[in-house]
Amino acid sequence: MVRPRRRKALPAFNAAPPATVSRAALLVEGSDAEFRGLIHDLIAYGHRLDVCRDAFAEIAGMSGAQYEILMLVSRAAGLLSIGEVASRLHRSGAFITIEANKLVARGILEKVSDPGDGRRVLLRSNTKSRELVDRLAPFQRRVNDQLFERLDARRFRQLRELARDLVECGDRAVAMLEFMLRDSKVA
């Protein structure tokens, strides 16, 4: 008689994993489960925003990063330096320079020298960029209205303020993480 093989029991991990935050405001009854849910939702929403950005960029025939640059420069009151674009988009100046040069080469944006400092390069929109922005607007309106349909004017202002604050916190967190990674590799 052949006996069936017994499966080895897997160890049970009933203990709660360590909390990923320590601030009391982010814990609910001592648990970080709500915080983790928030992070997952924010990441998921960020992915949706990326998909929409990339689709708009595809309609315009450019990369997502180039689309972001186009939108920022085309809505600026005046000229923007590469540094200003990099700062507002939270990207490196070198990356913005490379992507902006591609837009300039295609005639979508123009580069001009800063009259006050000839070493600085400024970006400006032109007829071609305005035509692209006009062509994109109907798509953007429909999609953005859907993306933010749950917001009334009050909640929009609150979200805008929170997002601005969270981006600043995110910049500091990334800088801290980069330092921690550098420090951990030294040992």
C-alpha cells in the first residue's frame, strides 16, 4: 500500500509586518494599513496620469517628457529658462536640455538667448506649438474632466494645496533616500 505523501506545512506568518510609518497622524489604531492603502491608491492614480500624459503625447507625436515641456512652456507668461522648466517639472537640467532640443529641432519650440544674460537659454512657444496645443485641447478637456470629476471647487483647491505640499515633501524624501543609499554603499 502506497501512502500519500504529506505536504510540509508552511510556516504561518500571523504576526503583523513592521509599520512603514511612525507618525501618529498616519496610523489608525496603531496600524499602517490605511497608509499603505493610500500609497497603493496614489501609485495607481499616478499610473493613470502617466497613461493619459503618454496618450496626449502620442496624439502630438512626441514623448511624455516632451509633452510636459510643451505644456509648461506653451502656458508660461513669457519665456522660461531650462532651469525653470527643470525645477517646475522636478527633472534634471540635463534631461530637460536633451528633450527641449528635440522639440526645437522639430520646430515645436524655439530657443532664444536671455537678453540679460547671454549664457542663459530661454524657451518659448511658437505657431507650431500653439497649433499642437489647440489640437490637443479637446482631448485634454474630456479626459481631465473625467480624471477629476469627483472634485468640486473647494476640494480642487484643497487637493492643489496638498499636492504642492506633498511634492515638496517628496523632493526632501528622495534627497534623504539618495543620501541613505549612498551611505549604505560606503559600509
